[in-house]
Amino acid sequence: MDEDDCFGKGEVFNPVLAMGTQVSCLLVISHFFQLLLKPFGQPAPVAQILAGFVLGPSCLSQIANVKSFFFSSSADYYETMALYARIIIMFLIGLETDFPYLLRKLRIAGTIACGSCFICTVFAAAVTSFIFTETGAHGSHFIMALTLSIILSNTASPFVTRLAHDLKFANTDIGRLAISSSLISDAYAVLLLIIITRDKQEYGFKNSIFLGILYFVVIIVVIVVNRHVANWLNRRNRSQKYLKNTEIFILLAILFVAATTLETLGFSSIIACFLIGALFPRGGKTGRTLLIKLSYSVHNFVLPIYFGYSGFKSDLTHINSLTNFSIVAIIILLSIGGKVTGTLAACFHLKIPLNEGVLLAFLMNLKGHVDLLALTIGVENKAVSSQVFYNLMMAAVVINSLIWGPVIAFMVRRESDILGYKHVAFEFQSPESELKLLACVHGPRPVATMIGLIATCKGSDNVAITPYLMHLIELPEKTKTTLLYHQKEEDELSDDDNYGGNDVVEINEAVDIFAAETGVVIHQLKIVSPFASMYDDVCEFAEDARASIIILPFHKHQRIDGKLESGKEGIRATNQKVLRHAKCSVAILVDRGLTAGTLHVSGSGMLQHVAMLFFGGPDDREALGLSKRLGMHHHVNLTVIRFLEKSEGGENIGVNITQKDEDVFMMAISNHELQNDADNMVLTDFFNRYVTSGEVGYVEKHVAHGGETASALRDMADMYSMFIVGKGNKGHSTLTTGMSDWEECPELGKVGDFLASSAFELSGSVLVIQQHRPSNNGDDDL
């Protein structure tokens, strides 16, 4: 074999190896730009497109050696690589998409997408003749009009999704609406692309109908097969945390075979891959493994290559005349003009605020997905007859993304008051609104009760809920040792994936059973951190997820004899820090193991009795707001028990006011009256809505002091499977006088601490709730 055969075009593996080297170079430069631009607040897709742009013919590839390196025989493999990248990217977007939300908001997202696409299509039709003439094209005006419509109306859903996650507004209403609208816009662009490819292939009407039916049959068959394969894999080897690599390969092989089949039939597989991912079973270790494995590889390798390749295809050297510059400028201006006009018109119709509408319009203007595919396929099928048109449109698409990506990042930082974490207390929430909650566990012990609480918090069956279960694992401090790595015992060697031991398997199994029974998918995540900083991870994730409440496990657990036994002190310290620093409501669950199973009402027909203890104050109003949701659950019988003083107008005893403290005292009285007014208003509204209709029970208990309150609580100890109470503050209250004398855990408040005390014989669990108060400065009373 001569030298040409080894290193020239005669060697079959040489192009593949060359492409691997080129891709590696692209990844390195992409991550370099990402590190360079991150301090300026720029999202990763902008850096990745810029990396490809710099390596492309517009910059470094003008150097002869660089050009020969990147534009060798391996260039023919780039489109195949881009195809496989699109398949796996759209499948992952489908897995990550909140499909129920997309269905609920289909009318709103569809209106926004259709409004922007319609105006852009009109603009494309208007400018077709001018661009057709100036680029020297020949052939069909109609095909060029469709191509321009795709370029102007397309919104790159991978770009929007990644940018929203990088800028941390993917879980906001605007973020989710933008992602949903971009997916519908993609579907419109794919439809136009199918029309272009059908026109060139000259299929008859009957054949086109047959192929269209075959397209949907393939998608449906793959979805059904995936469902059965996933359920079978979930049942195999229940002791395993995740699927094996071979099993993942089988699932991905099904996806790639289906996608390439559709591509062979002449259809784009973009929407098909999204639907296959969106309808893939989420519960069980199959969906959990795919999300973990694909998220890492796609975000760190596939997306940088895909976005970098889009920038790589742009060649600004073709903008070498005023005419060409004018064409690129017109396309960019018509794109933003069409998106802004159409999106704002739709937002005006939907009564979406103007500033949110403008941000949505700019997000809808991100490009670099179906439009690039349309141009590439157009050249291959000779639907695009002008090479000048192809080069200018490629440049316009990439320049558009490089302009508006940083603009959107700037707008997101500027509009932080809109996109920032805006907590709405349960006191002001409707029980029919969507609920996002974060439940935390340190081990499998409280999982059953925690999952049961999630089920009851959902309330009515038609209420949307997005629950997260965070497994908190202590990262032990490293101990000094003189042993080398290979001298350590096997049990001393572990990595991040092995933290948690068999606890992970038990937690996964409980979550999977719950998902199978109720259809509610609990999003799981694991935090490995020292106790000193664990609270920061919890609060940060709750903020990113826009959670309404964080539910923490109590640091004590119940023994067989019914007594509560203290666990690690670090758990208690974490709870106290979360109470101080969280930007949402926080609840601490005192899990009485005897009722853990009975509270898990999803698969049981047993009616559970829950008591909400109302003493007054913002925390109790927050507890009442959450209790509304529980009261709507068909397996929960909620009773609100309000404690009142026996003689409300009695004389003040033992009050000695000096002139110096008079103003402070009067302010306290005024604040107390305001709180009473707020309590009465909330309870009156609650009574009229829920008590008079018979959905919730209501009882008033009149007590003179804390002793009578304690006695009343002891009388109802065995009547309820759960008690819900507000934490309260350290202010003086006749209702709880003397109850703090034996206080052990002030983070539970006076009543919560009494219910959780070992001396109090209680069979039910206790949920203590603290309402978020923006005035908290870290010195909150605990």
C-alpha cells in the first residue's frame, strides 16, 4: 500500500479520522469562547456559533493551511453528522419538554407562533421577486418564496431551549411559552420544507397521501414500541439504579432507525424525533437514565458541534457588494420586523404585557435550525438554483443569531423583575393554579410520607403539579491518609454516582410505584454537598425551578416504640438555614412512621383526616392556603380548627407602659389589629367558599391560655393522620402562653414544637409551614 493509500483519499477511514480531529478542534475553541464570554453574561449557544464562525471561511479558513484542514474530503460527512445531531437533540428536547404544559397552553403558544409565522410569510412573498432577480436565480418563484418563508418564520427551538436554560428563565411562564411557541414554529417550517421536497420529487397525489400516512404510522409504532420496551426494562433488575449501556443502545437504535427511515422517505425527522421524546414514558429508571446520559453528552458535545457547524457554514466574503449587503440586511430586518409585529399582535390579543411580548418576539427571532436544513436540502435537490442566494441566506441566518443572542441576554438581565423569582404565597394562590414544589429527603425513611404529601397537595385531579424530589447526601470531609490510590480498600473508592448507596434504589422504587399508580412524574435530582453549604444548593434550585414551597424532613425520626430519635445535627442546621434564606415558603415535615403508608392515598380508597390548626398570623394563613389544595383531594377530609381567646375584650393584665416604650407598644397593637383583620378576611373568604359547600369542616375552640390549648391538642391527638400548622413568631400570644417553657426545636414554632415533642403522644405526622417574608435578613427567629 503506497503513501497515497494510507493518508490520501484512498484510505476509507481517513475522512472519518480527519472529521474527528476537526470536531475536536471545534469543541476546544467552542468551550474557549464559552469561558471567555460567560463573564459578560452571554449564553453558550452564542459562543458556540461564534466559534464555528471564527473557524469558518469568514475568518481563519481564509488561511490556506486551515482551509485545507477543514475543507478536506471529510467535509462530505458534516451533513450526516448534522443529521444525527438533529435526531438526538430533538429527542432530548422532547424528553425535557413539559408536554402537559404544551397541551394546556397550546392555544396561547399556537397563537403567538402563527401570528409571527403569518407576518413573516407575507414579508417573504413580498420580497421574493426582488431577491430572485438580484441573486440571478432561475426556476420556480414559488419554491424561492417557500424557502424565504422558512428562513424568516423559523424559530430554532434548540437555540431557544438552550438559551432559556443558560439564562435561567426556562421555568418561568415566558420561558416555557417561548419554548412551546418555537416548537410550533419549527413544525410550520418543517411543513413548508416537506412541500419543497415533495415538489422536486414529483410524487403523485395518491403516493403523497400514502407516504404521509406512513409517516404518522412510523411515529405511532415507535412510540408504542418504546412504551413497551421501557416498561420491560423498568421491570428488569429492579435493584439496578440505571440502565446498562447496552439497553440504552437498544433504545437509541430504535430512534435512529425510525428517523433515518423517515429521512429516506423524503420527510424531515425533526418533529417526529420531538414527538417520540415527548411521549416517551417518563416514570422509571429508563426515562431517568436517558435524561441523565443524554443531557450530559448533548449539552457538552452534540450542541456545541451542531451550533458551531451552523456558524461554520457562514461565509461573509460573499457580501462583497452593496447589492449583496442590502439583501442580507433586508432579510435580517424583515425577520425581526415580522417576528415583532406578529408576536406583539398575538400578545395584544392574548392580553400579554408589552415588555413580555417584546422579549417573546426577540426569542422567536433566533434562527439556525430548520432554515439551514432547508437551504442545504434545497442545494442538494437543486430547488435552490442560485449559489449566491444560498451563500447570502446562510450569512444572514448566522449574523441574525449572533446579533439577537447577546441582545436577548442583555434584555433578560434588564428585565430581571419580570423573569426573576417572584414568589406568590399560598395565601393569595388559587388552589386550581399550577403547583411547583420541592421535597427533600436525606434517605428512604421519609419518602413514603413525602410522596403521599405530594399526592395530596395536588388536590383536584385536573390541577397541574410539577413536583421535585431532591436526595440530599452529605459529602464527608476528606481525611488525610498516607495510602496511595491503588492501596485503598474497595469500599473507600467511590465517585459522585455512588454516593447514597442503596438508598437511591429504594427512593427510585418508591417514586416509580407512585408514578405508575397516579401518572404524576416526580423529577428526581441528587445533591452531594457538605452540610455547611447544603442549604445553598436547596435554595438555589428552588429559585431556578420557581418552586412555591420547599418541604424539608425533620431531623428526628420515629422509633418502633413511638419516640422520636435525633438524627444528624447537620440536618437540623440545614433546615434552619433554609428557613432563613429561602425565597419561598418552607415547610418541615415531622414524619410519624406509623402513618407514612396511610397518607399515601394515591392507591387507597381510605379517607384520611387532616387537621389545620389556625392560631393567626401570616404563617397560619400560608398553612391555610396550602390546606385548600389538600381539601380538594377526594381522599382527604380536611378540618380547620381555629383557636380563639375566651374573653376577647378582657382587661390587660400586667401591662406596664413607660413613656419611652409607648410608641413601640402602640405600633405593636396596631400591627396586631392589622393581623387580626387579615386573619378574619382570609377565614371569612375560606368559610364562604369551602365550609358552606361542605368540602371542608370548620371548628372553633376557645381557650384561655396555653395550658388549655395543649389540653385541646391532646384530646384530638388520635383523631387525625396529619396536623398542619403555621410556624408563627416569637411574639406574645395568650393562646400559646407557657407552651414555650419546654421548647426543644424553635424552628418549628411553639405549637409545632409541642406537637413534635417526645412527651406528646401523637400518631399523626406534623407539617409546620413558614411563609416567605421578604424582610427576612438572615436573623430570623428560629
